[in-house]
Amino acid sequence: MKINVGSQDKTKVQAVKEAVELYPDLFKQPEIIGVDVVTDVLGHPKNLKESIGGGRLKEQRIHLKIASLVLV
């Protein structure tokens, strides 16, 4: 299973790897991949609404980037 992380930050990618390792029955042979994603959010979000909005935007961009890699 490929799992894409919306960051190439080594700490964030490692955190996802460690979380996935807690559920070996759920994630069979995981491949964790850091994906560079451009965001329009400057600095840190100031509230929950900004956090969720930034996360959704990042998720959409990851899907588009992966789709373009698959189509190439």
C-alpha cells in the first residue's frame, strides 16, 4: 500500500511511518512517500477552520500531482 504524506519533511514522514507500524494488520507492506505540495497558506494556521482548510487544499493538490504522475 502506498501512503502519500503531504510533505517531504523527514520528521513528518517518519511520524507517519511510526503510526502505520502500529497497525500491521491494517497496512500491509506500506510504502510511505513524502510528496512536495505547494500551499497558499502563509505561516501557521490560527484556528481550526484554517487548519482544516489548509489540509483539504493540500490533499487536493496531492491527488492532482499523483494523478499527473500516473498519467505520464
